[in-house]
Amino acid sequence: MSKEQKAVEATYFSIIGNTCLAIIKGLAGFFGNSYALIADAIESTTDIFASFLVLFGIKYSNRPADENHPYGHGRAEPLITFLVVGFLITSATIIAYESIINIQQPHDLPKSWTLFVLGTIIIWKEYSFQKVMKRAVETNSSSLKADAWHHRSDAITSVAAFLGISIALIFGKGYEAADDWAALFASGFILYNSYLIFRPALGEIMDEHLYDDLIDHIRVVALTVDGIIGTEKCFIRKSGMKYHVDLHAVVNAEITVKRGHQLAHILKDTLRNEIPQLGHVLIHIEPDDE
């Protein structure tokens, strides 16, 4: 299975799961008198649209290079991540606003059976996070990582709702708003996670230096090529699921230009064979000063 297929499969998993959960949470929140669950349902609904954006981003960013995009379409992925963060911020704002309104208005206690619903949701969302994050790591997909964090933030908001409803039920009259305070806390956590998702995507767009381990790996592989004496500068920038590399390789100063050209091609092919996640590899030949 290709990286794109793995990423698409994980995204469909998110879409189906979030659709089912949005319905379950919404019904349980309405009939169980729990705004924290309704807030959870709102977040799951925005997650559905966010997952569709991730699906589009993965498919578009994996389109092959063309005349207008010689490095491919990979930069579409962090742009989609920014949109996903926008969905998260919007849902957090709505939840916070409605929570504050509900805190100021008297209402009935939540139903005790909503705790069983929340317990099941928490377990499922943590499983979903682990599954989607595993795929995100395997495919080097920033937007899929954002989708995974949707599941984790959903699990945390469900934990907050569980605690809020528990407090309301244990202490009874006068603590009805504990459920709403839990939803307000959840909105703050969603905003915090939005930053954690946004920051790496911004670094990707800005070609931030984040890949020391990969650079070390490239240097080790380069030295396995007969004729490559050493390496100097090595720059990496991520685009979609691929890493583009500019590498300065040191060779014997006495060899011909033709041999240096051959070594550059051999080195490029070796790197791409040994490290499949590499995209474009540009080799600059440097003569050995000694």
C-alpha cells in the first residue's frame, strides 16, 4: 500500500468515525440534558468537514510535478492544515460562547447515563488518535497529524465533559453549571491544540530547519558511495510527504568533470533508493582541498 493510500484510508476512517460520533453525542446531549456533550457534538461535526479538507489536501498534494509546479504540489498540505486549524478555532469559539451563556442560565442536572456514553467515546477517540497518528508518521503527512490531533482533543473534551457531569451529579443542586464549565475548559484546550497543530505547518511553509536526524542519515548513506569523500552543506525542505534535499558532496579534486557528474547521479540515485521519502535531490560537487 502506497503512502497516499495509507493516508486516504486513515482519513476515511476519521470521516466515518466523526459522523457516527457527532450523531451519538448530539442525541445523548439533547436527551441527557448535557451541554458538554452537545459541545462535543459540535466539535465532531467540524471535524467531519476538517477531515474532508485533509482528504482533498492529501490527494492534491500528491499530484505529480508539472510545468507550473516543478517541485510538485506538496505545499498544498500545510495550507490545508491552516484551514483545519481554522475549523478548530471556530468550534472552540462557538463552544466557549454557548458555555458562558449556559453558565448564566439555570437548568436541570445532566442524566447519569450520559457518563456511559462519554466513557465509550473517550476510549474510541483515543484509539482513533493512535491509529491516525501512526499513519501520519508513516506517511510524513502534516495534515494527517492535524487530523489525528482532532481525535486527541476530542478525547480530552470528552474527559472534561465526563468530569463536569460527574461533579454535577455527585453534588447535585447548585452544581448544574459544572457541565458547562467543563465545556468551557474544553474550548480552551482546543485552542491550545490548534497552536500545536499550526506551528509545525508554519515551519514547513517557511522552510524551517527541523530535520537534523534526516541530515545525519543522508550523510551516512552518502559515504557509502565509492568516490564520495565527504559531505558539506545539506539543506532540507519538506513538501507534502516528501523531503527535497540540496547536498554538497566532496570528491577527489583530480577526477574529470565527467566523472564528477557520474558520481553526482550515482549519489542521487543511492539516496533516493535508501531513503524513499526523499523527493528532489540536488547534488553540488566540491573538490577535496587536500
